[in-house]
Amino acid sequence: MSWLRVGVRVVLIALLTVVFWVLLLAGTLLTALWPKTRVRCRGFIFKTWSRLLLLVIGVEVETVGKPPDLPFFLVSNHLSYLDILVLASRASVVFIAKAEIADWPLVGLICKSVNTIFIDRRARREIPRVIAHIDRELDLGAGIVLFPEGTSSKGDSVMLFRPSLLEVASRSDTPVSFAALRYDIPEGGPPAHLAVCWWGEVPFGAHLLGLLAVRRIHAKVVFGDKQLHDTDRKQLALRLHAALLERFESTAQETE
């Protein structure tokens, strides 16, 4: 039965992605002369696509607190590729991602379509370009999302934030909001820290098929009630990490 579920979900995901990608391209062309309208159009399409995909995958999202008002800069703990859909379903967002994702088959194309900001973390010369891109998006009314842990985890803790990834935020005039993510699978299903969280050496394709076989997934996103700013990226990383830990709930029910 689970393989039938996987097959149906794969087909629906593919169809929805094609339809919304076409709508995204059409919306971009039609709003080319009105940048702010283009950002609102892109955000609405991305949000709607994310919500429908979560419905297809069987993910129910619980939101605690209120997403920050647009425009915003937000950081979150990172557990899974599912994080992108969960956060995008709550607000109009643009993600900051590692540069190599741009070259991934299909995924890279989709990320480019929703104006993902790619950054090569090893090249400091990238910082001015990324800051300029972020400032442009904020001026147009978008929300920026960064995962400062630098990689996804199994959700038993929040890894220390990499100060280098927060240099962009420390050099920006925009204060930083934060959100804590957690996943749970109802009794009878596999543990969420294995089925939902993507960590270790598990290949992406195998993990995705396993996730799509899960009947229901509960996602919880807790938005912080304050914003932080510090011109010292190390201090900003520490302060944001401490603030997020206050809202954090472990996804890992078992440690292995």
C-alpha cells in the first residue's frame, strides 16, 4: 500500500510542479516592468505551490506565533528539505542556499525560478554580491530565510550557527527574526528523525522515497517574538542560537 501511496504522490508532485512552474514563468513575464508586483506574484505562487505539495505529501503544519511582517530576514534550524516547503507555506520568502544546489538537476532549476540567492561559502568575495541581492529583495518586500547551521540535522539539538553565514545579516541594516522547526509522525509510523530529517550519508533519492511512503507528518514551526541585530557576526550567531534554543523542541525521540 505504501508503494501505491508513493507512486500517486510522485505523479501529483510532478504535475503540480509543472503547472506552477509555468504559472511562475508567465507571472514573471507579465510583471517584468513592475518589480514589487513581480515579487508579490512570485511569493503567492511559491506559497500556494508549497501548501499544495504539503497537502499531497500528507504534512499538517502547526504554527505558533506570527511570522514577521514583510520584509524580513529570518533564520531557522535545519532538519530536512521539507523545511523549505513548510516555511514557504507560511510567508512570502526567498531562501539563501549553497551555490552547488544551483547545479542540481531539476532542483536547481526550481530554486532559480523562485529567485533563490546562491552563495559560495568559501569565497568571501561573494559577500558584497549577496548583500546587494538581499537588500534588493528586502526593498521589494520579500522575506529572506537562512539556515545558519550550514547543514541539516536529526533534530536532537541545534548545531552552533556558523558566523560566516551570518556576515550578510550583520552587515545589513535589517534585524533578524528566528523560527524553530520540529517534526513528528503519529504512532505506528517510523521515527521522524529518520523518516523526515535528512542527515548522515543517506542518498537524497532513497530518503525522499521513504518520506513519501509515510502516511502523515506533523510539522511545527514556532516563530520568535523578537528580532535581533548585531554588527559583530559572532555575537549575532550566539544570540540567535540562544534565542532559537528557547523555542526548540527535539524531533529525535530516540538517539542512535
